[in-house]
Amino acid sequence: MIRLEEITKRYGQTAAVDNLSLEVGKGEVCVLIGPSGCGKTTTLRMINRLVEPTSGRIFIDGENTDHVRPEKLRQSIGYAIQSVGLFPHMTVAANIAVVPELLHWDRARIASRSKELLTLVGLSPEEYAGKYPGQLSGGEAQRIGVARALAADPPMLLMDEPFGAVDPLTRERLQAQFVGIQQGLKKTVILVTHDLDEAIRLADRIAIMEAGRLVQYDTPEAILSRPASKFVHDFVGTDRALKRLSRISVENVLRPPASVGIDATVESAVSACDECHWVWVVDDTSRLVGWVDRNSLSAASSVRDSVVTVNPNDIALASTATLREALSRMLGQGLKSIPVVDRDSRLVGEIALADIEAATSEAGA
Amino acid sequence: MFRRLVFRDSVAFSGSVVGLASLLFGWLTVKPSRVAAGASFQLWEGAAWPVTLLMAALWLVCLTASTLARERLRGAVLGITANLILATAFVVAGRAAGQLLEGQDTIARVSLGSGFWLALGGAYVVVFSARESLRGLRFSRYLVSLAGIVTFISLLAAGWFDRLSILQEFSGREERFLQELNRHVLLFAGSVSVGTVLGVLLGVWATRSRRAERPIFFIANITQTIPSLALFGLLIAPLSALSFAYPFLRDIGIRGVGVTPAVIALVIYSLLPIVRNTYVGLRQVDPAAIDAGLGMGMTRRQIFRRIEVPLAAPLVLEGVRTASVQSVGLTAVAALIGAGGLGWFIFRGVGQQAPDLILLGAIPIIVLALAVDILMRGLVRWATPRGLRRGEG
């Protein structure tokens, strides 16, 4: 899809980007990351020719971008930046319509497209289309920024810290939304960030840069488990094992739960407790009710009498959660094993500390 | 307690105090002839005691109303009372002038005294304060602001003030007055138009070129510090020399005195506010918006036209407003170098020691400046994009 060949950008004597080569496949999310001044933003801006490289070539779908008029090139690439840069004198709808208008789309098509995009980024078109940027919160503005970048449905997006200027909670939501949108749209995305957690969360591949050079370009898992140099090793930090956990979804290491129905007999519950000392209890629609342990069962007359009820929201984990969240929950609650539920709080499995250990050693191998 | 009551509307309160004080000063001055020394008459001498008591009562109503706690009620009472005061003052001035001239020689003159002007000033202080209290009530605000002016114009048209000296100065000079008024408007409007074109170009240039930025502002700032009289005078010599050296310049009207140096000086004065506001207007555009525009594939020209111009326009027009109001006043000085305009009456009046002739030039200049100010404010508001308007939508 996009190929950078030996790109160099010099400002006077210093090279902001030094002989960098990079290839990003169609539909992939490539995150450029590194300390301030490492050349990641310059690299991004050379792709749509906001910065002209001193030497080297860039190909998009096999076409040398040097041979395309810069304006035309940029109209075909979505562009979203940290400070958003919405035009304050235009409504949200007019802001989204900028590129479609440059491309001379007809009014009806522009209107329906901006509706579609507002819905896509989770804002109601009726409420937001007529608003002005001054009336938006930071998170809303960033979402409009992303919608504007997607307006003409470009196959490729360049994003410069698109979730940088908002509070951590909003950033997390925007990231989750981005992952969802990207799963549907499969754009080729090049995203600049200095936040490693964001990179790990969003990237198919991470390009780590140092002083204008590309020092490692690989999947997040590989970068976390096999840092290519001391710089990368230090950059990913001592908690890289933990970070790796946030790449693994609970679904992948789920094991079938040891559970009994709330109306089951004491005998069957005791036998279900065979391997461990306790067992999950569910109701007749498989929703998690609580748990019973062997000691209390021996004295009780029914499961219902001895069950310790729990609130599924407090204790159970969603199946879409990451191992990092699972571990955090276990440590926080002092549990060796926690239940996993689906969206309707039905028990779908459980996960134990040993499973997390196994998963990390596997990924690290 | 007293303090708390007073400060509900301290502006209207001060205006009312000024108004009450105005009753102690002479309202009309009667002179046996245009340039002779005059005798001052108090309100109760010129008009009558009931009128004086009415005025005092109205001012006391203002004074009391300025302590009202309910804002809109206060605004309404103050606005209505102040306009009643204005109407009374106008009616009294015209009527008393006629009565005082009764039996006098035909060359006797009666002019307005400090008491009248103080009352006018005090009443308008109250009117403006009342306007503030009536925020959000557009119609009432217009009514309060304009009622006094409308009364004045109606009385003027009806010949109510004809016996006042200032109108006697006017009568017999109608043609001259219209001619100079016309010239005044042409001089300042023409200069500001040229100044706007030049100023905007220089302002844009200053934002585009770091090398041009400093010299442009250096020159624009320096010219602003030259006294207007000096600048008018300084232009005479080089322009005379030019027109003597190149006679064809004389033929197209370029001479050392008259319109040419006046226009040049007025253009120079109007530059700074326009250059500065254009520069600030363009500089305050969020660089991120420009970067986003470029990144989306807009050309530099599209960014200028569709982003920078609409965002900078209100500030540029604000600069034009400052330049216009300033020019209306400065144009008065242009009369000194033979360019004409309403300043002609002022300098003629100074020369003849005829204060009312000075007023015949000065009052229209003030009115013109206010009218230009109001017009330009409307224009600025109209040019402000909706997304940038404060307190709206």
C-alpha cells in the first residue's frame, strides 16, 4: 500500500529523518513512536508532502507521490491532528464537508455522508451537524476531526496524536471507538504517538524511531518480547511483560467454568468441587449468581442455602477485556480465579492466575 | 445602607448629580451683537419657575431610580425620565431664546450656556446607563437611545430653534454648509478607502514576510506620532516643489495646499489601525486550522479566502472603524491647508471670535463621527461569523 524508500529530511546540518525505509500493508495500522524530536511527525508529514523530503521516494499503491500534485495527493489521504484544527467559523457539518467540497461532490451526497460519519463517530447528526466548534468539548472536537479526515472515504489515514489533547478517560474511549471503527473500515493508518500504551493498543505494527532513524519495526508482541536494542528495551520499559498482557484478550485463554445450577443437588455440587474447593453458581439462564465452597456444602441441605451471592459487575470480567485487566482485577480482589461473562452477564468461562502465567511465557517464547 | 442604595447604578447616579448641578449654571447667554460680551440667564430667568421645578423634580426621579434594585424597572424609569428631561431642555431652550430676544435689536444673539450643555451631558450619561440595564430588550433600547434625538430633529425641522445663535449662523450659509459637509465626507471617506486598500495590503504583507514586518510597523507607528498639524504642514513644501517642477501635476490638481496634502496625510493616519488590525486578525487564526486545511488538500489561496479572510474580517473592519472615526476628526484640521470641510467653520469662528460659528462646524463633526461609529459597529457585527459571536447560539 505505502512504501517509504530511504527517506531523509535535513534542516541545515541536522537530519530530522535519516535514511528511513518503511512499508505498511493495506488495512494495517502502523504506529510511529519515539521520544520527542525523533522525527516521527516529520515522517508523517512527508507522506502527504506537507514536508518535502530532502532525498528518497515515497510510493502509494506503487505510484511515486512526487508525480502527484500535492493538493490532489492530500485530498486522497485523511489527515487528523492533535490540535484538531476545526474551522471555528464553520458548522460541524461544513467542517466535515471540506474535502468532499474540494472534490466537487453534490450537496445531497455531502449531506448524507456527513450524517453517516457523525453516526459513525457516535454523535447524533441532528444535535451536532449545526453546532460550531466553539460549542464542542475536547473529546467531541477530536471525534469531529476524525470524521472530517474520513469524509471523502480515503483509503489511507494519517493521524498525528489524534487522541492526545483529551483527558485519559476520554482518550481511552476514543481509542476503543477507533479500534471498533477500524475493524469495520480497514483503512491503512499511519499514526504518530508518544504514548506506548496507545501504540500497543492500536497498532498492527509499531515503528520505533530514535534520532531520525527507524530502530525497530515489528508487531507489538514482538517488540515487547524481543526488543532489538538497548534503546528499545529501555523505551518499552521494565513493565513490558505487563504491557504484553494488554495485547491478549481474555477470550483467547478462557477455560470452561466449573459451575452448578442454583437448583442442583448438594451431591452434584460437591462432586463439581472435586478439583478445587469451590464452584460458581448460575441461575437457569446461566447468569452468574455467586459461588459455594465445599465446607459450607457439607453442612447445608441445598445449594441455594449455602451460595455466597455476588454482583457480577463487581467481580466478573467481560470477555472482551485484556489479560492486563484480568490480572489487575485478581490482584485487586485477592482472587486466584475470576469468572468471565458475556454481555448479558451469562457465565462463559473463568480465568486463573496460572492461565495468565502460561499465556505470558508462551508469548515471550 | 446609603452606600448600598447608591451603588445599584452609580453611573446613572453620577449623571443625575451632574444634571441637578446644571440647574445652577446659566442656560442661555444673550449678547447685544454677535461678537459683544453677553449676559447669562438662569433657567428660571429664561423660562419660568414651574419649568425649573419640573426639571429639578425629573432629576430627582433619576437620582432615586438609580437606587432601584430591579434592573429592568430601573432601566425603564431612568430611560423614560432622561428622555423627558431631554425633551424639556430642547423645548425650553427654543422657547426661552425667543422670549429673551423679545424687544431686542435684530443683531442681538442668544446662545446656549453651560447649564444646557451640562444637562444634555448628564441626561445622556443616564441614557447610556439605562441602555445597559435594558440588555436583551432590543426595541426598548432603541427607543431609549433615539427618543431624544428624534425630538431634537423634529423641533429643529419645525423651526423651534431658529432664534438660537447657532441657527442664525447657519441661515444664510446653508449652501456653504452643505458644500463643506459634502467635502468633509468626501475627504475622510476617500482617504479611509485608500487607507483601507493600502493598509490591508501592507498588513497581509507583514504577516507573510518576516523582513517586511518590522519596517512596516516602524513606519506606521512613527507616522502616528507626528502631530496632525505638522504633517499637513510638512507636506506643503515637497508637494509645491513637485507641482512647480512638473506642471502637468498642477493640471490634475496636485498642489502644495488644498486637497492633495490633506488626502495624503489622512491616508497616512488611517494606515496604522488598519495595518495593525489586519496583521493581528491574520495572526490570531489558529495555526492548527491552517495546517489542517493544507493537510486536507486546500491550496494556499483557498485557505486565505475560505479560512483566513472570514476569520480576520471582523478585526480588519474594527481597524477601519477606528481609522474612520479618527479621520472624521482629523479632517477638520485639513481646512487649515485649504482643503475645506467642516473645519472651515471652526477656523473661521475662531478668527471672528464667534463661538456659535465654531459650534456650527464642531457639532456636525461630532454627529458625523458618532454616525460613522455606529455604522461601522454594525458592519463589524455583520461580518463576524456566527461561530465566533459571543453570547450567541
